Amino acid sequence: MRKLGMVGALAGGLFALGFAGRGEHAAQAGATITGTIKFTGTAPVMAKIDMSDEPVCKGKYTAPPTKEDVVVNPNGTLANVFVYVKSGLPATYKAAAAAAPVLLDQNACRYHPHVFGILVGQTMSIKNSDGIAHNIKAKGVKNRPFNISQPMAMTSPRTFTTPEVMVPLECNVHGWMKGWVGVLPHPFFAVSGADGSFKISGLPPGTYTIEAWHEKYGTQTATVTVAGTETKTAAFTFAAH
Amino acid sequence: MRWWLPVQASSFAPEIDGLFTAILIITGLAFFLVEGSMIWFLIKYRARPGRKATYTHGNVKVEYVWTAFPAVVVIALGLTSNHYWKQIKGRDSVPPNSYPIKVHAKQFEWLFTYPGPDGKLGTDDDITEVRNKLHVPVNRPIVLEEESEDVIHSVFVPAFRLKQDAVPGMHIRAWFIATRPGEYDLGCAELCGMGHYKMHAKVTVQSQAEFDAWLAKAAQGDIE
Amino acid sequence: MTSVAATHDVGHAAHAPTGIWRKYIFSTDHKIVGIQFLFLSLLFLLLGGLLAMQMRWQLGFPNTPMPGGGILPESMAPGGVILPEYYIQLVTMHGTFMVFFALMPLLVGVFANFLIPLKIGAHDMAFPRINMASFWVAFLAGLIMLASLFAPEGAARAGWTMYVPLSARPDLSGADLGQKLWCVSIVVVGLSSILGSLNYITTIINNRAPGMTWFRLPLSIWSLFIVAILGLLALPVLSGAAIMLLFDQTIGTHFFDPAVGGQALLWQHLFWFFGHPEVYILILPAMGMVSDIIANGSRKPIFGYHSMVFAIIAIAFLGWIVWGHHMFMSGMNPTLGSSFMISTMVIAVPSAIKTFNWMGTMWQGNLRFHVPMMCAIAFVAMFVIGGLSGLFMAATPVDMQIHDTYFIVAHIHYVLFGGSLFGLFGAITYWFPKMFGRMMNERWGKIHFWLTFVFYNLTFFPMHILGMAGHMRRIYDPTQYDFLKPYQPLNQFISVCAFLLFASQAIFALNFIISLFRGRKAELNPWQDNGLEWTLPSPAPHGNWERLPTVYRGPYEYSSPQVEEDYLPQSRKLPTDREPAVLAGAVP
């Protein structure tokens, strides 16, 4: 009985290790910083988006779509917060070349994802899944701005050359379509999801300034020191105003 | 495919079409006269052995005639045109008590703001930023209060014969009376960038009751 | 005071340049400069046509891969499918190339340079080196404009009319360096025009041969003279506006962007103050040359020569006060709209006078239908359509419907293609022997003429229908609009005819090129024309005449009772002719 328990624990342990290895980035040894973005106060009501003139998109919704400037999760956390290492990496640190492109999909007249990160030089694959005309305007300041159209279902690749937090994206044909991309020289970033949590793994030991950015509520920073393979938390709370 | 001007859906469409037809008749006559004569000359006066051309430098009297005649025609055309121009676009042409609708033109959408129950624009009960949908009650003077966020656009409703550029930095009014219920197209008639071809709005002309019902729903954010 | 001609006197031929560089590349000979402009502008005519073919592909067959589209970069035409941002570059550069680098240099750069000294009886222009400079400056402008196509984000794309604020704001247009290069190129090409104008005006005033009084000048020279004055006064306005636009984009001035205190309509006023005289620059030389050709083809004097001269002057003068007719819908004060409408209506009158006089010339003539005559007659026929269509847009209420639609596109192309370009086909064929010493092939010329005439009308006449329906200009995909969907077959028809029209130009190109080397050798006066240039060998030698001719009569003495032949050259002395009073400074 005990043997079975030990095998089970071992199996469970190995299984857990496998999960830990997946995380946000390629399995690396290193420390992890996690946390939850809390939201206090009354969540603002997001206005409905009038997609009546774009039936291709409107038809993809069962309930009327709403603006997504502020997405407060049912558990009182804030989604779409971009969390990243602002400083603290050793001067010698050099990110591995990105393996795969990041997909930015225009679907149902919305950007998916709404907020995301990308490495300098990594390909952003802009996909038009709607098959109707969109344009993508990237209003970079440090990065050269671009404005391209996709009149039909197609994919266009773009890259960014300079770190910049954040580059606004917009479609001018559909004025509600807005997105944000954080361009970084390293892969240590995450975006809070439907449970308000974020996780940055594979960090070399050091003391890091972590910044949490939200499109409406601004930025907050925290300092976290990590070593080895430990996991530390950083807490952020944004208040309604 | 229609070979003529679009269906007439506004009060000044028949006037404009009338002027168009008058010009067509005048220019058509001129066309047939000139081209016809030329073809006749080409046949009648083609070179043949033994023929010589008539040696003449012209005829002053005929010059006076064919100067005066076109001059009279174009001046008459000008005066007639100006009469309608003043009525449609003149500084005091907007009918009093016109129902105002704000047109906010931007790359690449038309955002319409309707006055709320108080009938005035710029107040709290306005129904703001209805995208690409212009609803108007039939047989009632409407004035579009045009503005642009970025570059020059142009409001063009062919069925109304209505066109007016929306210029950033300017507030321009364009009025019309829709006379025929139905759905019409509104396009942008001034190159405004890569999405110029996508600036398409639908114009719905409906009875006052239907319009009120639509507006009430739109005020709730329920736009069809 | 001596005229400048005194410095280029007898024995000029003895100083003819030798060596390829001085003879053909950096030549001050007005004829070589004219021929250089000819090659440059024919190249741009071809490029402009290629751009139009791509536009017509997209309009006729929207969102489908274009044959040959694979050579275009992915950012402009992925998989050969034209993108909207590329489409509006095509629209913009087609207009820019055609107006500034094809038609203007063809009409003025070629023919003012080539014809003026020859037809007034001078050895060369008043300022031969400035003349050479005007070509090389135009060449530089052409290079800059071509370079703009290769800018990182591509070429300018706000239409050839370049309205602000779209053109002033790269963040709104998507064009950055390409837009700036457009401005620079326009300033440079404006300079070329101004340099040319200086020469044409001075030479015509000062260097006419003895007996060549003002009212013995051929109408081609009158129109080139008036056009030179128009150019001198109009191009600086465009250059100024282009510099202001460039400053807005580079050094932070705020002339045009309302977001920072500028005025959007200011650009339109400046541009069209230049733009309207510009379109008369684009038609008057063709009218002048067509007059010469029609008189020749009819074997009859021009009917109403003095009226024709006054009509040219009236068109040019009135052309300065009609510019607002491009701005009726712009938000300009409607009262100004009324005044511009009146002046626009009035300018129809001198054009009508010219048309009637051409007809009067053909009436009771003895018509020879050589290729230049066919082209000249087509010019009149097509110009009539283009001019009449102008009445619709001049009527301001009607303009509410047709402004910025294909009705305007039809009008432009009827006057510029049906008019100017047909006139140019005729003029190039007519003066080819004097330029190159050979004749273009007559049979292929007639085949080219008929194919072009038919496909041209099939391409552009239906655009009037599209415009009436409300088909807007510069629209990448008309099928986005329900009211335009029924017209898609017509768009397709127009595109196919446009492709056939373009293909037909291969005949002209081949005729031109092959005739350069294998054309029938030309005699002195193959058309039996009265002009001074036809007394010279074909091609005309450097310095033109050893001894300048004396002029005894006007240029259109065809079928004169004084002689057997049906033509009587200007410089032929009859026993009844007296020597003219010698002009001050005129040289034997």
C-alpha cells in the first residue's frame, strides 16, 4: 500500500514538474514570479459596441459585444494587465531568438489577443479571420509606425525593432478595435487572463522591478528578488476611478 | 444597370436632374451639329484630283454670330444654375426648424449623432456615435452638421443628389428633404486614405413614426 | 539694341559640336533638347499607362491576382492581389506621371523647344545653355519622382491633387518619405518649366526673322508663347505650395493641418490657382499644332486667324479666374462658388470659337487625310465632347452629383487623351521627319489611329454613365456599395477596353522606333507645308539656317491664287513681294 502511495507521489511529482515546465515560456530552469491583479471598487460598465453595420462580425456573437477597456473578472480581478520585467536582468543577458511567430487575429472585429507581448525581432503574424476589410495601424513612437490594410482573409507579417511598452494598435474601419503590444528584448512578460493571474518563469537570479500596465489604470511597479528555482509572488491592486 | 441618374429621393433631386437634362439637350444639340457637320465636311470636301480649296481667311460677321450665340447660352445656363445653387447651398438656404444630425467623419467610418427628445444637438440626451447608419424621417428638412476628425471626407448620397465635403477645422452644414422612403447608399467622395472605399453608410428614409421608434431603440444602445 | 540673335550669326554651323557628349547628351541645340524631352516623356507616358492598367485590373476584377502581379512586393500586392494602399498610390502616381512628366514635357518641352526657333526663323533659343539646363532639371525631377516609388512605405498616395491634411500627415496617409520626395520632385520640375518659359518668351519676342510679324506667327507658336507666360506665372505657385507642404512634414510648420492651426482649404486654393492654368497649358499647345495641321490637311488658310489668336489669349486670361470650380463642394463660401461658376461658363465661349474656326477651315477645303490630319480631326471631335461635358460640372447644382465621380474622370480624359494626346500623336508624326530625317510609316499610323480611336472611346465614354450613377473616384472596390454592384460589368468592360487600348500603343511605339532607323527617308517638305522649318533639310542641321530667312506672308497661304501649287511657303519671295522693314538687330 505504501509502495503504491510512493509511486503515486512520484508520478504526481513528475507530472507536476512537467506542468511547471510548460508555464508561459519554453521549459527553462530558473525562478518564477507569479501574482494576481486585484481590482477594487465598482467595475465600470462597458458600453455596447454597435456592430450592426458589420453583419459578418455581429453574427459571431450570441450576446451583444461590449468595449474591452476594462475587463473585471467575476472573481474581482483585472484582466488584460501586461506584467513584465522592467529592469534587473544582468547586463550580459541575451534572449534566445523567438521560435514561432505571435498570432494577432482579427476575429469578430476584435483583436485576439487584446493585450500581448512580443520579442524584438519576433514575427507578429497579423491574421484577418473575418474576411472583411480591416486596417492595422501601429502607433509606435520608438518603433516605426505602420498602417497596412487587409481587404480580405489574409495574413501579414510585421516585426518590431525596438523595445517599447506599449505600442497601440487600432483599426480605423472599426473604431472600437484597439489592441496593445509590448515589445521587449526578453521573454519575461505575461498578461493577466480570466482569473486575473500572471506568471513569469525562467528568470535568472536577481532583483527585478516588475511593472504591471493597464490601458486605463496606468502602471504600478513592484520589486522582487528571486534566486534558484524558487517562486515568489508580486501583488498588484488597481482601483476603480 | 441603370443608364440614367439614380432614383430621385430628395426635394432638390428633380431640380438638379432638370438642369442636367437641360444641359444634356443643349450639349446634345451642339454635339450633333458640330460632329455631324464635321463628318459631312470630311465626306464632301475630301481631296479629289482637279479640286481646289476655297481661298478665304474667314468671315467676321460669322465670328460675331458664333461668339454671341454660345455666350448667350452659357450666361442663361449660369443664371439658371445660380438660382438653384443659392437655394440649395446658399448661406441662408438651410430651412428653419431643420432636424439636425451631426456627422462626424473619420478615417474610415461615419459616426452620426442624433438629437434626443429635446431636438437639440450637443445636449446630454443625444444619441451619440451611431456607426454608418443615417436614419431620417421622410418629408422633413434635415440639416447635417458636418465635421471631420482627421482629413477631408465628403458626404455623398447619390439618390439625394447631396454632396458636401467634411473638412477638419470647419463646421459645415448641408441640408436636404428626403421625399421617398427606402434605403440608400452614402459614400465618401473625397480620397481620405487607404480605407476610403470602405466609408459606406446606409441611409434609411422612413415615416416619422418608424423613425421615432428606431431612435428610441437606438437610445437604449439597441441599434439595428 | 542688338537682339541676342546677333551673337549666333553666320557661320554658326561651322561651330557645330562634335563628339557624342556635346552633340547628343549635353547639347544646347534646341532641337536636341526637344528630342531629349521626347524620349523622357514617352518613357513616362508608358509608365503612366502601366500604372493605369493596374488600376483598371483592380476595378475590373477586384481582389483577384493580377497577371504579372508577382513581381510586386508583398507589402503592395500579396500574391499579386493589389492592396488598397497600393491602389491609391497607383491613382496618385498615374496622375502625377501623366500631367507633369508626360503631357507637359511632350507639349511644351518637346514642341516649344523644337518648333519655336524653327518656325520663327532663328538659329536657336535666346539662352541655349538655360535651355539645356531645363531638360536636365526635368530629368532630375523625373528621377526623384521615380525614386519615391521605392521609399520604405511607398509612394505618395493622396491623389495627384495631393489634398491636405491627408498629404501632410504620414500617420494618416501611411506615406512618409515617398510623400516628401513627391514635393521635392514637383519643385524641381517646376523649375524646369520656369527655365523653359524664360527661353520661349524671350526668343519669340526677340528672335523672329525679318518679316515675321506677330500676326504672321503660326498658331502653334502663338499658343506656345501664351502657354509659356501661363507657366511662368503658375508654376511658382505650385512650387510654393509644395514647399509649404514639405515644411509642414519636416520642419514643423503648420500651414495646412487644422489640428495644429492650419487651413485645409488653403492648399486647394493654391493648388488649383496653379492647377487650372495648368490644364490650359496642357491643351493650348495641342490646339495650336492642330491648327497648323488642319490648315495643311485642308489646303486652306485657317478660318478666322485673328479670332483664333484672341481666343487663345482669352482662354489663357480667363483661366486665371476659374480655379474655384474645382472647389464647389469643398466648403468654400458658396457665393464664391457663384462667381467661379460664371467665369467658368464664360470660358466655354473662346473654346467654342476655336472649334467653329477649325470647322470653318475644313469647310470647302480639299481634305487630305494623312495621319496627322486624322489625329487633328479626332482632336477636334474628342475635345468637343470633353468641352461640352465641362458644362455639366460648371453648373454648380449638377456638380453636386458629379463632382468626384467618374463623370469628371471621363471629362479629364476626353480633353487630355482625346484632345492633347491625339494632338500629340499627330504632331509627333508631322514633325518626325524634321526631327529625324525619316517618315513614320503611314499605314501603321492609320492602323494605330483607328484602334486607338475605337478603344479610347469605348474605355472613356461609359465613364459618363458611371459618374451619373454616382460612382466615386479613387475607390478601390466599388462592389462594397450596393448601388454600384450593378455597374460592375460596365467596369469590367471598361477595363478590357483599356487593356486593348494600351496594347494598341505598341503599334505607335514600334512605328516610332523602327522608323527612326528604317523609315522612308524624308524630303525637305513632305507635307507641303508653308512653315519656315520645311525649307530646311530633314533633319534640320545645327544652327538651322546659315542665312536666316525673310518672311513675306502668313503661315496659312494654302490654295493661294498667286501660285499654281496649293501651298505658298512663308519665306518664298514672289515678284510682287516687297522686302520687310529690317527689324532692329536682325541679322542677314
